[in-house]
Amino acid sequence: MKWSLIIELSKALMFARIKQTAVAAVGVMFSITMFVALLGFMNGLNTMLDGLVLNRTPHIRFYNEIKPNPNQPIDQTLEFSESLNIIRSIKPSTSRLAIHDAEKIIQTLQADPRVLGVSPKISSQVFFNVGTIDLTGIVNGIDVEKEAQLFAFTDYITSGDYSELAQTNTIILGKGAADRMLADVGDVIQVTTAQGNRIQLKVVGYYQSGLGDFDNSNSFASLTTVQKMLGESPSYVTDIQVKLKDLDLAPDMAKEMEKIFGIDADDIQTVNAQFETGTQIRTLISYAVGITLLVVSGFGIYNILNMMIYEKLDTIAILKAIGFNGTDVNRIFITIALSIGLIGGAFGLILGFLACLGIDQVPFETDALPTIKTFPVDYNPKYYLIGGSFSLITTYLAGFFPARKASSVDPVDIIRGK
């Protein structure tokens, strides 16, 4: 019975100062709207920027790094074992770039329950012969279907049909490289490998990742085409790319497999640590700005409730005189604060969602990112949950201190006019 009476009294006090109550609710609504829209837009932007690199990066990359042999003959000789040996101009060892027994390694990785997929790759330095000029570049030999499945390869094809890459002697040029060569889809270009082998390839598409340096030098062909270019056997592979079901397993698994297979391994978290740091900083800034908006709206509610208590001292004195205790008065003003937070927060979440929908429809056209047509937005439910929770917490705290002040009012002092 008493709770229903407290709610009725809270409603009456709110409607008695409807303008101030509405202003407080609008402040909460605006804060929540901006909080949701800001986080949705900033995290959508983070996802897009990170995706430009991380979508095309394997979680683990296995390869053979060419480096000098650490076991030098002078160190093996007893005559020099007790002396200080200095060796200059050490040349790389004669080990091959190719991964030995790559097929068995791929089969072992595919059988691992932690692995989502495996894609072999060949990376080869070449010269694109344009008239009398030779342009340096890189041709990546890929398994076309695996690349599309694991690395969103098709998302970056701006012209042509990626499936034609499965044919022999075809190539998809990086957009920057195509522009430098003035090569159109359907043209035939000449490529010379570092070994001096020459081959003619038909351009079947353009690739544009949004990273200028990458698109200026990188192009893609099938594994078979690149093996033919290099004069290598069908088993020739220089890289094994692995996607995991859980990205966080990459560092430990890279070290584990490096020892088992005896080849070099890089994990995505170590190689691209700067991108993760940048994302965390941008996200932190977004949360800081959003929470600041909520805190500011909380101060507004605090001031309004303070003024309401000052103006309703007579009412509070009468309530206490007829039997309401300090706890009841406290509950009345806490109920007012939470009502403002609940109403303002609910409308704020709705308007925040609508604002995200509006941002998502704004055209975003740039030559650097042709596959992205509108501003990116992240609709993760956690932003709405955090915003709604903070609206209630902030308004509760904003109403707690004025409510405590109201509960301590002595009705005798008010009636005496002190």
C-alpha cells in the first residue's frame, strides 16, 4: 500500500514541475542518444579500418626465412675454440624459400580442432614489362577458393570476375599496379621472374584493398600459374596461411607449431600489435566521451532535484507530520530520479538506434575504398545495455544526495519558518 502511495506522490511532484522534469529527461535522452550513436559509429569505423589489414592477414603464417647459418666452421674448430672469433659479411645459407613437405603440414593443420582453415600461398618477386620499362612487383600465388573463403578476397575485387583466376595464365592486378601499367581488364601483360623466366598473363580483374603501397605492388594469380612461372613443381609453396577458430590462440599455437614443423611462424597478434593498440585507444576515447555526457546530464538532474526539494520543503514537512518517515521521503525522490532516468534512457536508446540507422545510410564514397558505400556502424547490443545501465546508475546517484537531504528535513523547523 505504502509503495503505491510513494509512486503516486512521486508522480504528483514530477507533474507539479513538469518543465524541469522534462528538461532533465531530455538531458538523459540526449546523452544516451549520443552515447549509442558515438560508440556505434566509432566501433564500426574501427572494425572497417582493422578489417583492411586483418581480413587479409592469416592468424598464423608459416614460412622459411632466409638467414645466415649460425653454425660457422670457425666455431667448430678446436684450435679457435678458446679465442674470440669475429666473422664479417656472413652470407645467407643456401636453404630454399619453399616449405619442405608442405602437403603433410597442411593436412596436419587441417586435422587440428583449433584450425578453421588452411590456405597455401606462393609469394614471388617479379618485373612487369611495360615497353622498355620494368616495374617491380609481387605476384601472390593463391588457392582461389580458400582465399575467398578465409580472407574475404572477393570483397576487394573492384572489376572483373575472381573465378577466372582459377584458369592458367591469368592475373588480378592491384589497382595501383594496373594504373601504372595502363592495363585494362582483358589485356595481356608480360611478367619476368627473378630467375629470368618470362610469361604472358591475361588481366581478369583489379584488386583494391585501400592500402596504397600494397595495391601498387601486389597482384594475384593461381598457385598453378605461379609455379609454372617459376619453373617449380606442383608441391612448391612458400607460405602456409592459417585461420583459427579463436584468434587469442594464435601466439601460443605459432610457437608450438614452429617447434614441431621446424619452420618459422608469425602470429597476427604479434605482427599487427599496433592495430590492436590503436583500436583500444579509439574505443577508450569513445567510451570516455559517452560517459562524460551521461555524467553531465546527471549533474543537471541533481540540480533540478535540489531545486525541487527547496521549493517543496513545506510539502516534505507535511508528509513527515502525517506519518511519513525519512526513508519514505528518500524513496519518493529516488523514485523521481529513476523515473527520469528510465524514461529519458528508453527514448535515448530508441533515438540512438535511429541515429545509427541514419549514419548507416550516409554515402561514403572514396577512390581508396571502392567497396565501402556508406559510413560503417556497429549495432552491437552491448552498447545499448551499457547506455541503459549507465542512465539508471547516473540518475540514481544524481537523486541519492538530494533525497538524503530531503529525508533529513525536520518538519518542526519548517513549520516554525526556520
